[in-house]
Amino acid sequence: LTHPDPERVGQIALLDAHGTFELGRSAPTFSTVDGAHVGPLSDPFVSRKPLVLKRSKGGPLVLARDGSSTQVEVDGAALDERHAIGPARVVMCAQQITRQPLGLVVR
């Protein structure tokens, strides 16, 4: 992920092991590694329509655009609509080249 504020680098949002998780401008709430709540991304370059991460028991994590206009790359390739993400993959949202990168690591 990217964010114009370099102070946001290293913040985390915890995912449940199974279920649906939205990633957009207003959700989820991110925290520092010591647990202090910081808030959502609140970045105008991230779509109001969130990306959707879904994980079923025993299945891969599936990243879906679900109508979001956020530009997404998975393993260096643009995401069309959905992609099953295996272990240890990093998903990068490419918004502006000059922004500081954040990572979402799936294990």
C-alpha cells in the first residue's frame, strides 16, 4: 500500500483468519505495532469503494477489485478483477510513484 504520510509506514491492520475484509479509504482502522489506533488510510487517492479480501477455511486469500477504482498490482502485474494469493505474497497498491511504500504480507 502507499500513503503520502511516511509516518504511516509500519502501521498494521489485523485480518481475521477467515471471512471478508474491506480495504479502502475509510476501512479498516490501522494501528501502530504497539496497539495504538491510528485510523483508516483517509487517502483521497484510494477509492471510496474498497477492495475486498476474502478467505474461506482452508482456501487461499482472494483479492477482488469489486468495482474499486484503486489501481492494484499483485506480483508486479495489474489486477484485473480478482486474484488468489498464496503464502508470502506482497500486494502493492500503485497510486503515485513518489509515495512511500507500505506492504501487506500474506502468510
